Amino acid sequence: MAQRERPRAHISKCLLTGKGSEPMALHKDMFDEIARYYDPIMAHVDYDRWFMVVTELSAMLEPGFRHLDAACGTGVLLKMLRRTGWRSMGIDLSHAMLRAAGKNGIAPPAAVADMRALPFAGAFDYVTCLFDSMNFLVALKDVQQALHAFYAVMAPNSLLYFDVVTERMVQDHYADDEWIEDNGRFTTTWRNHYDHKRKVIICDIRVNTGRACHLIERIYRREQLEHAATKAGFRLLHVCDAHAWRPPTKKTVRMDFLAVKGDPGPFRKQLKAICTRIRKRL
Ligand SMILES: C[S@@+](CC[C@H](N)C(=O)[O-])C[C@H]1O[C@@H](n2cnc3c(N)ncnc32)[C@H](O)[C@@H]1O
């Protein structure tokens, strides 16, 4: 979660109880402690960029497409899309995040669900999973399960768009670092630790003097994700630097992945013009 294209973490190595190189996922709601502060903490985050890219890409779909935002969090993007008339719904593992989505306005349609095992078989033409939500799946087998689950909820000739943060993001914005932010209403203390060997970021976030929320993310290589997507049945359409919409480089901090369920041919024909438009609008 890149507050990180700017700031953050104390280290709870005890949370990493997995065997070998696969850390074990936590079963508690990781976002419980900060869900109600999430939107103000992320106030500076550029959701307009995701909105722009998500809507530009939708030009490849037939009108009336049905959209799922997997790991929708507090529904910021979901609400922006629904305001423009999209038939979007969200799912998220965190009750607390979905409760927060309903505060200060109309709650978007959203359900508590695990993106590794989704209901709604064949129901969606467009699935998004953004703001490094895939990094929160802390074992490669979880990523594989999620990609299988996305494939299962998607209709034929549908589009998947997800992003991940890279190790470069960790080097540039986390490392082993600690800082405090004060937005005038509350203070947020961030303590980060990166376990280089396991490629796991542990981020403790504490609001005022409350309990710390322990967030764990894992860094995946491009090839791992491409392989997992292909194994799930997807045809890869495009992988790029999320901020440049050009091929990823050593400086890439976030990667965007586009994959198709079905024949990628018709998508490929339209993609070049869409990439040009996205680059102009970034
Ligand atoms: C950094 S937040 C991003 C939320 C939202 N996409 C946004 O842009 O604000 C990551 C989200 O992933 C959700 N998440 C983590 N693991 C999940 C899982 N297995 N299934 C569904 N959601 C999950 C968390 O609950 C959290 O809301």
C-alpha cells in the first residue's frame, strides 16, 4: 500500500510464522485498526491516475460491461466509477474497510470475500485489483489462487487489470524506516521493516496512541506474476511501468499487468492507441 509513493514500520518478525520461504498469511483483519482512518491517511494518493487508466482501458470492452473491483478497500475507486454510471461492485476481505466504505456517503455495492476464492462465476467482463492489493497475498500460492479465482468470475473475452509494487519501491520508500505524520486531526506513526530474503515488507501503523496495525506485503518478480497469470488460463496483454506506461525498468516502483480471458487479438488491436492516450494523460 503505497502511501509509499511517499512515506513509513516496527518489525513483528513473530508474524512471519511460515515455513521455508513462504510466510503464513494472517487470519485476522489486518486493516481493522486503521480502516476508519484509511481515507484521510491516503488523502494524498493519486486515485485519479487509477481512475483514468481503468476508464481508458474500458474502451476495449462492449458497453454495459460488468466490473468487479477486487480488494476494493474503502471503495474510493469504486465510488468514482459508479458516479460515472459504471455497473461496478467490490469485494474485500476486511469487514472494517467495507464498513468505512459506507461512511460519509452512499455505500457502494460490496461484499466481504476472499479474492482467493470468489463467488459470482462468469459474472464480470472487467476485474481490477489495484493499489498493490496483490502484494498483500504473502505466498505465491495465494497469488495463484487469486488469479484462478479472477479467471473463474470472468466472462469470456474479458479483461483483468492489476498492479504490484516492486522491490525498487521498497528501496526508495520503505527500507527500514520510521516516521510520524500529523494531518492536524491525528498522528500516524509508521515503522517499516523489509525482510530481504523472504521479500516481505512488514509495516506497523499506529494512529495516535492506539493499537498498531500490522500490514504484511510480499514483493513478486514480473516473471512470477506472468507465469501465475498464464497458469491460471489468462493471455497476457501488457506489462508496464504504472507511472510511465512504458516497459518496466530498474527504476520502476509499480507495475501494471493486463491480461485477457479469451482471445487477446481484438484487445491487442485497440491497445496501442489506448496506451498512447494513457501516456499523454499521465
Ligand atoms: C492497500 S489496500 C487497497 C485497497 C483499495 N484497492 C484501494 O485502492 O484503496 C489493500 C486491500 O486488500 C485487501 N485484501 C488483502 N487480502 C485480501 C484477500 N485475500 N481478499 C480480498 N481482499 C484482500 C485488504 O483488506 C485491503 O483493503
